[in-house]
Amino acid sequence: MEPSNFALVYRFPILATVGYVALFFRFIGNQKSIFYSLQLEKLMENKEEFDRYHSNDGRLLAADRTLGNLLEQAPAFLASLWICALSSEDNNRIAGILGIAWVLIRALYPIILGNSLRNFVPTRIYFVTLPAYTIILFMTSRALVAAFPALVLRDTCILPFIGLMFLFLGPGLPT
């Protein structure tokens, strides 16, 4: 069976999407394995059932944060990946490369976060989160400029600046 023309043309955005799905299941698997090990420990100690929603275990908090952050960015990532890829031939290649980069950056999240959390998320996590947001914003900007060429001002796309404005006028970064 030969691949469809669509699959050949959009192979890199497809690869980025498959990478996202694989990462999603990897993070869920990590979360579940920690949950089951904690449940087993609790049963061995007290013969009580483990209460997942009232646990302060740092390993489970880190696994929850890792998966939660991936899910928070998923709609924006997948939408921006595909609107960028579909907006022009040049953007197709750019979206594929940036989509793969986004997945690789997201794969670093649990490594940079660490195996255990306590009361706060460390600021070093911005080394993963901010580049991921930037990729999403860039792909969205490319798609909008392809659809509305008048948004380009002197060979510079104004949309990233608008996006940064919303970032800093919104809740912003913690101090």
C-alpha cells in the first residue's frame, strides 16, 4: 500500500503529532506507575487504601504537574501546528520542524522539573515552558501572516509582539 499524497506532503507535522501522542502516553504511564507504587506501599504499611487526591507525595505531584502541563499546552500546540502546516508549503516544513522541536522540548519537562515536588514548581521549568510557548506563538503567527499578508510590517511579523504583550499584561511570570 502506497502512502497517500497528504501523508507524504505533511510527513513532518504528522511525525510531530505522533510524537505528541507518544509523549502523552509516556507521561500517563509514569503517573500511573507512581500512583500504583504508592498505593502498594500504603497497603503494605497500613492495610488502607491510598487516597490519591489528598496525597502530598512529591513524586506523584511531579508526575501530575508533568502531565498537566503537557495537557495545558496540547490544544494550542496541535492547533498551531496544523494551521501553520496547512497555511503554505513553506510553513508546512517550518511547522514540522518546530513541532518536532516542541515535542523534544516537552520531553525534557520531567527531567528539568525533577522526580519530586514540594510546595512550589521551580523556576528552572521556564527553560522548557517558555520555548514551547514561543514555538506555539511563532507557528500561529506564520499561519496568520500566510492568511493575512497585510499583518507583515516591514518584513517583521507584528504578531509575536502582540502575543508578548498579552503574556506580560496577563497574569505574567511569578516574581
